[in-house]
Amino acid sequence: MLVHQILKSKGDQGVVTVKPGTSVSDAAKILAEKRIGTVVVSSTGTSLEGILSERDIVRELGARGASCMSDKVDDYMTTTLVTCTQSDDAVQVLEKMTEGRFRHMPVMDGDTMVGLITLGDAVKARLSELAMEKQALEGMIMGH
């Protein structure tokens, strides 16, 4: 399954973004309210400056305590990002995420972010493919 098919199946939820300079506390509130694991840091909503995950926040909380909550997302966001395109395959995305040990991958069209794929999205797509392959093989075996 291709990334554009995964995005289509997710519907038009959009990518949750925060602007550079947003406090970690405000970003954490958004993560909690939306029940998501990451926010993309973007000046425009389609640019890609970084990603801040709940893991980034927890790591800093453990190291420094609650004082980090008044810092800016810019201080803790990941800026060296692995991205994909809409024409990438779910298996490629899974491999990149597994190798890099991350759970969220921005989908880019040139310099414009058009979506966000999660590890769960990619696993769900792959399981769907495997189920269809299984049904096709069973049909061939049964003579259908």
C-alpha cells in the first residue's frame, strides 16, 4: 500500500502543528487534548521545522523537572527528520521507522508537508495487505 492511500484512508484530519516559540507546556496541553503523541513545529502549517514528541518532553521532565515546561518547543524538538513522499510504500516507511526508532513521519510533496504517517498507520496498512493476500491465496487454493 502506498502512503497516499494510507493518508486517504485516514480522512482529512490534518497535521497538528505548533509555531516555533510555543511553550512546551502549551504543546503538552495540545498532545493531551488531541490524544496524540507528537506535534509538528511549523511556521506556516505546511513547512517543517521540527517534531516534538511526548517522549521528548518526558525525557526533559526526567532530567530537569517541571521547570522545562516553560521552555520553548524549539529547545527540545527533533530537527533532523526522516520524511517520506506520497508514492512511498508502507513497507519502506515501516523499515525507516524501525531503523530510526521513531513513530511519526511527515509526508512531503517537495517542501510542503501534506500529512503525517504514524507507525500504527503503516502497520495497519501492512496488515490489511497481508489479509488481502491471504484471501487471494485461499481463493486460488480452493479454486475460486
